[in-house]
Amino acid sequence: MKATSRLVRLLLVCCLLLFTTCGGGKDGGGVVKVTFWHAMGGPLGKVLTSLIDEFNETHPDIEIVSVSMGRYTALSQKIMAAVAAGKPPVIAQAYENWTIELILSGSIIPIQTFLDGPEGLSRESLDDILPVFIENNTWDDVVWSFPFNKSVRTLFYNKDLFERSGLDREHPPQNWDEYLGFSRQIARDLDDDGRMDIWGTAGQVNVWMFSNLLLQNGGSFLDPTGLRVAFNGREGVEALAFMEELLAGDVGFIASGYEYQNDFLADKVGMMEGSTVSLAFIKGKFDFELGIAPLPAGKMPGVTIAGTNVVMFTKASPREQAAAWTFIKWFTDTEQTARWAAGTGYVPVRRSAFETEVLREQFEQYPGLRDAFSQLEYASFEPKIAGWYAGRRYLGERAIEAVLRSDADIQEALDKAADKANAEIARLERLQEKLGLGKTE
């Protein structure tokens, strides 16, 4: 850990010296082009393109060259291949586990360099950013990346179906008991053929859903050492048992892909969980009154953020880096982050965005959305250690899917996933120690 701190601080100082001695990268050269690799498409891509076009028009000395890779898998592969070839873009979207690899390979420059530089953010501006986003982008006390497209999990419900089921249309479930109880009250077999025609809820095999339930039940992803998983403890067993009762019992079902979302839109499912971004894909496609609410709480409220951040590559010239930082600051400022949120459903980065006209109008159009966004005040995030990517996959495939689809024993399934995850975490920690890099969190 200390070895990593010294290396990071040394790199940070060197980067800051390079940045300042080059006049912030703003001298000479005419228009500077900043390549930006991302995976935004569909309605989300249209909003991003609109904002980038606006930035380019209002910053004639900078051109953001937007390159969509279509999918995150393709983006990850392109980034790693480009880094290996020594030809990465200037900036790119990146999940935390990609960021760790890029940090360890020396491929990205810390955003802290620019925060501490002459064009950095004021204390007031930095304090306006929700703390969870700063923490999520920080490794070893250094801000390496910056929030880009972040979301929280949210409950969508059919108010008309609530009323037809004898429920209060303005009272979404507040806790696990109501979540399950309301689902039972909504679910019904209309033609007495032994099959449900209307379901209380529905969803996918989803690690994100389990993660929120784990935190709501007082559990944690890792033990106090940060080197072993803890999701197979009592809190995790209870969380997965609730998930099984809700989705694999007699009130809900597990769907392939987004079939459950289509059934929700068709008035066949009373409640569904989704990202706040789901709103961009379902609005205008339903004929009932839509309800939006924070996730029902367990022993406590709990939600994890999802989505990517933006990283900047060391191969970029000082002028490109300075121009990229200008864009990042602009995109995450109050008005732009508010419009990004209103157009896509991604959450705003700043508290001040909640009081902008564009978001106030959005909140009026979709009552409950403000409360869903406000989950950010107590939000957390999944582990940022290198081994969590594999650990998360084991949790999904060997535990959650096995329980929901095959009725596997919950404790046994979680233990098997934990053993595989711990082995991968240990392997990567040994590799980092061999390289003299220590932990990355």
C-alpha cells in the first residue's frame, strides 16, 4: 500500500509539472482534436452527440471527436488493444476494473493532476459533486477518473394495476415485507388455468439487484481485510433467499433479456426494478400511469451506483490533455449534467443540478424521479479491487443463477462462488506484489 502511494504521488507530481510547464496545454497549434471512445448508442447516444456538438460549437479551439464502439465489451477490447499498440484515444469511458488495469500499466494520467492544476475546480465546485462519485473514482487517495454515465437502481410500478389490485396507487412498497406482500396481492390467475396472467414483479438474473439487497440487509462485499469476499455470510444468504422468493416463487418470474420489461409495458407485471436509465427506453410506450420510487429498504436503505467513468491517457499530448479536461469540466458542470440526466435518465453528478429548470420539469413530469435520484445521498459502490470483476461473475453465474434457475442450496452456492472469487483476488494480489505495486484500493 505504501509502495503504491509513493509511486502514485511521484507520478502525480511529474504529471502536474509537465502540465504546468506546458502552460496548461493551451499554447499554440490551432484547433486541438480530442478523440473520445465510448459505448453510447440509441437514445443515449443521441443525447451525447447533441451535447458534444454544443461543446464543439462553443469551444472553437477544441474538437471532441466522438467514436462509439457500440457495446462495452467492444470498447474494453479496443482500449486494451490500443494501449498495447501505444495508440489509445485521448479519453474513454471505463469501468472501475478496467481503470485498475490502466493504472497498473501506467496508461492513464490521474484526473487529480488537473484538479490540483491551474484550471482545477474550486473547493466549492468540488463539494457540489456528490461524495459517492469522488470516492468511486479514487484509488489510494488519488482521483484517477471522473464520473461520466452513472445510475442507480429504481423501482417502476403500474399505478393503475395497483389500484385494480386494491393497493394505494400513491404508496409504492417501502420495505421488503411490502415488496413481497404487494407482489402477492397483484399476482393473479385470471382464467383459472393454473398459470399466472398478471405477475407481481419480474426481472433478470442480476448481480446489481443482489448487491443492493446485501447492503440493505447490513452485509458487505468484502471482509475487513479487503482481500476476501463476505457476500456468503448470513446477510448474503438472507438477501438471496428474499430474491428467490420474489422472483422464483409464485409471484414473480425470471426473464431472458428484457422480456420482463415488455411484459411490464403490456400491463402484465405490476412492478419491476431497473436503472434510472430504463426511463429513456420505456417512456411513451405504456398506456398506464407510471410510478417511480426508490428501492424498498431492508434493515436500512441501500443502493449501489452503476455505470462508467472517463479516463485520460498518458499518450495524449499536453494540449490534448488540457482540452480533454476542459470538456470533462464542462460536461460535469451543473447545467450540462442536468441536461444529460434529463435526456438519458443517468443521475446528475452535482447536487446543484437538482434545482435546475430542466430537472425540475423532469421531476414534475415523472413524480418520484427526484426521490429515486436522491438515493445518491446514501449510495455506495461495488469493490474496486482487481479481482472483483471475476468475483462478480462467479457470484452471478455460480450463486444467483444457480439458486434462481436451478433451486440450488443458497449457502452452498454462495460458498462456491466465494471460493472462486477469493482465489482470483489472491492471484491478482500476488501478481501486484510481484510487480511491487501493492493494493489498488
